[in-house]
Amino acid sequence: MKLYEFGPSRAIRVRWTLQELGVDFDTTIVNLMAGEHRSPEFLKINPAGKLPAFIDGDLVLTESVAIVLYLAEKYSERGLIPEDLGERAEFFRWLLFTTTELEQPLWRISRHMSIYPADMRLPADIALARGDFAAMGRVLEEHMSGRQFLAGNSVTVADFVLAYTLDWAMMLNLLDGLPHLDQYLQRMYARPRAPPRIKDIVAKIRGGRDIARMAEIP
Ligand SMILES: N[C@@H](CCC(=O)N[C@@H](CS)C(=O)NCC(=O)O)C(=O)O
């Protein structure tokens, strides 16, 4: 298996899953800052020009959530996806809540803060997206009250997706006043096989360290 990744990207969701499973995998760094995701070679792997990408034998897969679901199914005996139909429904519910209601506002904020060319950025959308995240963050805060995990009573790949997404939110100071989410985030990243925090990866990149080594952490 091979993971195409870079620093603090959504590839962390896949790395987290692979590390928790304890399976061997190779890694290829695609340097987003150097535009390597738009190279003809990488576009053959992911025509969307985005990370992560993942290869397992003949299977070439993109979309971080599709990849972690594939891994959860491949190693179903590890229990990272619920077996029971009702529990599975809850699992999908909160997984989709994470990627639609939480991730999308974060993506809008990041794009308008730094990813779009300066003359295309809309500060007004940053304010709207912050409001959208805050409203949905309160819904999740209520859901997580008294819970250890996003769905069911044991860790699933939905937790790896959510914890990374909340770490992203923390980078944007969006977890203030959401203590259950903050505690959950700390708990998840305290797991022995958790990946590094986004802030630590970014600090190393900004510190001018060899970016190709990012994937070797921890
Ligand atoms: N829905 C996709 C989003 C992938 C995505 O946007 N990845 C970012 C890095 S986190 C990327 O590669 N951006 C490069 C670009 O959009 O040009 C997923 O979850 O895999």
C-alpha cells in the first residue's frame, strides 16, 4: 500500500488509520507548496490534483474518507467500522456531518484566507463560514457530552476524520467555548499511534526543516 501525502493535509486521516491498524505502507511526498500535485505524473493518479491519494495493488483511490472507509472494510476484524446496522447508520451520519457541516466551512475559511489568489478572496465569506462552523460546532458539542467517541462505544475511522477536522478548527481558533470538543481532541491526539498535530507540522515546515521528512513523523 502506498499513501501520497504532504504535511498537514487531509492525508493525515489516512496516515492515522494506517498507523492505528499497524500495517506496513509506503509513502510518497507530493509537495503542494511546490505545485507537485499538478504534475502530469500525479494527475494520472488523481485527476483532481488533490491529496491524499492511495494505492493498494491495482486499486487507485482518492478522497480521504473513501480511503479510510476502504481500510476499515479491508481490516473489518479490527472494528474500525461498526457491524451492527443501527450503529453503522449513526457512524455514517456523524461522518457525513463532519465532512459537510464542519469541514466545508473550514475549507471556505482556508481558501479565502490563503489559498485563493489575493484578489479573489472574500472576507465576508470568512465571517459567514465562521458562523456556520460555530452553529454546527454547538450541535456536535451537545452530541459529544458524555461520549468518548463520535459514534458507538469504541474508536472508529470516523474519529480519525473528526479529530483531524477539529485540529484544523483549532488552528482557526474555532473551538473556544466548546469544552467537550476540546477534551475529545486532546484525548484522540494522546492515542499512542496518533499522527502529529497540525500546528507542530506547520511549525516544522515554517522552520525550514526538510519537508520530505514530515511524513516520517512520529
Ligand atoms: N475531498 C477531498 C479534498 C482533498 C483536498 O482538497 N486536498 C487538499 C489538501 S488537504 C489539496 O490537495 N489541495 C490542493 C489543491 O486543491 O490544489 C478529500 O477529502 O480527499
